[in-house]
Amino acid sequence: MYENQMEAVPPHEAMEMVMASSGIAYSADVVQAFVRADPSYPPGTKIRLLNGKEAIVTKITSHMQRPVVRVLSTGEEISLADHPTVMIAGCL
């Protein structure tokens, strides 16, 4: 259907691909504006953390790419901006 169709990639990897093309395929100013304005994981997105736990993004506060998530099994809310070692593995 589409000539340049790619396999689906997780949102954070797609963001990395855009950032890697900054100044090459895309204007650096446009890329920076995009990164500041577009969250990889908007509220309501179901995710899996690297530790295997399932969570849902509840809000974005201080960092667009490091949201607050609620662990589904415990109800615990974790700000990924405040916990840099807690990583998202991908979407569910």
C-alpha cells in the first residue's frame, strides 16, 4: 500500500528517530518544538515498565517524555521524571 511503510515502533523510539534527524532531515528548531509539545505517551496510554509491571499514564507534569504513571497492580503513582531508573518498555 505505502512504499516506505515501516514496522510499528514504540513512541519513545519514534521520538528518538526524529531527534536523530534534527538538522539533517528536519530543522533543529522544528524538532525541538515537537519534542517540547508532543508527549511520547499521552495520558490514558497503557504501558509496560521494564520491570514487567503494567501501568497507565495518568498525567504529564514537569517533563513531556517522562510522565506520571499508575501501576495497575498496586495503584502506586510514580513520576518517571523523579525516578530516572524507572523506564517504559513499550505500550500494551
